[in-house]
Amino acid sequence: MTAETTAKGRLLEDSVALVERKILKVSANASSFDVQPRKRIKVKGVNHEIDLWVTVRTAPGYELLVIFECKNTKNKS
């Protein structure tokens, strides 16, 4: 992966995070939320990086988790 490709990918991830924050700020249903870009998690001993990890708390005891995988490619596959 080249430095230019990495920079483009980071810019895409940051742009998606910005849009998601804006949507959640104006949403009447989102009482509180957390947007975490490039969140690192470990599943069964394997490290993963989630491009965008969004947690939305809509009511006491209810939490919605949405993850985004951003792709910057010309191919549709």
C-alpha cells in the first residue's frame, strides 16, 4: 500500500465520520452517541481495525452499534 493510497483511505474514513456525526447531532432519536474512527479490537486472538465504530444510545438500556468499512476502489467487488 502506498502512502498516497493510505492518505486517501484516511481521508475517506474521516469524511464518513464527519457525516455520521452530523447526522446523529441533528437526529431527534439519538440522545447520545460515540463515533470512533479506526477502532482496534481483538477477536479470538486476531487484531482488527474497524474503519468507523458508532455507538448510539437511544434510550436507557438500549444501545445500537454500527460499524463501517470504507472502500476507496474503482472495482465494485
